[in-house]
Amino acid sequence: MPADLILKVVSWGLLLLGMVGTPIYLRKQRLPGQPWVVNAIISTIAFALWVYTLGGSVILIHHWYNVVLAGIAAPIFTFVAGMFEPKAS
């Protein structure tokens, strides 16, 4: 198996692990009555944005990284995410 293919498979696997693992982790760590769904959605999106802004390997392999977009997306997401207030269940 060529090294490039291994890097692509591992990179996608780690991204998928983080995207699936984030809401699972938050669900397991929630307190009784704590609203976790909104937090899980925002955290999962934040994880994907974190991967992008840091130039994660999947992003770099496919040449999707743009420093201007990363610099604009992070503060906009941070501002917008603060507008969501989870309702207690």
C-alpha cells in the first residue's frame, strides 16, 4: 500500500473519529437534565472548524486550506455559536 494512500486513509479516519466521537463523548459526560444536543452540535462543528483552521492533514492533502478563510471563519463561528442557548430538559 503506497504511503500516500495510507496517509489519506488515516487522515480521513482520524477526522471521522473526531466528528463521531465528539457528540458521543458529550452524551456520556452530560449531567442529569443537562441539555447536551445543542452543545454536541456546536462542539462537532467547532471540531471541524478547528481541524480546518489548524490545517489538519485531510485539509492539506486535498489542498482545501485557505488562510484568509480560516482567519475569517473562526471568529464568525465563535460569535454565532455564542448566540445559541441550550434549553434545560
